[in-house]
Amino acid sequence: MNPDIARLFPTLAALPVPLALEVERQAHKLNAPAGTTLFDAGMACQALPLVLEGRIKVSKRAENGREIRLYSVRPGELCIVTVSCLLAGDPYPATGVAETAVSALALPRALILRLVAEHPPFREMAFNLFAERLTGLMQLVEEVAFRKLDQRLAAWLLQRGPLIAVSHQVVADELGSVREIVSRLLKQFEEEGSVRLGRERIEVLLPTALKLKASGIQG
């Protein structure tokens, strides 16, 4: 068993010998530089990447080009969109992009189905992650549907501050909005003294004011 897999995915470290040998035999290396599209909506789902290094952003893109992040996949985690598609035999409904350089081992669909059927610890890990991700996605739906964008933006800045090196387009994509609206709100925050804006740079100056805004209390 690959030592990195055993360390990051302990449920696979205890595989029965026949399954462990199949994982060793069938796993193939996947290395992708940052920005690589690893899967896209409509593509056939053929393998599950076990992320060893790096981070994958999974997002949903609308026909008008707007995009919203669903979640990230980090080392030791499974992509539930991929697991779901593998189990159902469906194409991808979302997009996965390497946020950073990614190193992974990909396991083919037939082997994933066998692991789910024959190795209860792996099946439990996958289902537990489904539950966690579902909770997160329900929170995301609530945020998008019921919380004002200025509140969501303030909370996003607080979570990632005090210094955030991203473009306004990236912020818009994260929040499922458009750059023009996000830029206007950021300019408003700057005029209020809460942030300082630069080229692909946002500096949080008054986190207390942003906390009030995030909670819906206008300062």
C-alpha cells in the first residue's frame, strides 16, 4: 500500500489483501498544475482521485457564466460529486479545477464499486462525508437564497482576512455573483473604512464593522 494513501486514507490501510493488491495495481498517478480542469459538467465520470497534495475546487456554473463554489477537496478527503456519479453511473453535474498544483492517485469506477460493496469502513467513510457535505451545501443554499450579498461578502472577508490576494472576479465567483456588483460593494466598504483595496488585494481594516455588517446590523 502506498504510504501516503495509508496515512491520508486510513480506511484503505486496513484493506483485505486481495483488495489492497487491486488498489496497488489499478491506481494511476495524477499530477495537474494549478488551473487545470480535472472534470467538467457533462463529462463521463470514470475514476475517483485520492488527493495526496493540493486542493481541488468543485463549483457549479450557470449558462450565463456565473459560477459558485460548492466545496474544496483537500488531501485525505473524497469528492462527493465524483463518488455520487461513480455510484450512479451518471455524468458530472459540476466542474472540478485544481486550485493549486494537485498530486493524486485515481481509482477506476469498478474498483470504487467493489470497495463500497466489500469494505464497510470505506463505505462508512464515503457516507459520512456525504452527510457532512450535504450539511455544508444546505448552508450554502440558505446563504445564497436568504442572506444579502453585502452580508455574505463581509463574512467572506472576515473568514479570509486580514490580507486577501485575489481579484474581484475571484470573489464574485466564490459568492456566486458578478464582478461589477462585488466591486461596487467593496468600494462601498472602502469608503466606510472597513477595507483598503489594491490591485488584486483586499486588506481588512475594521473587522468589527464587518462583523456587524455580516450579522445584518448596519454600522
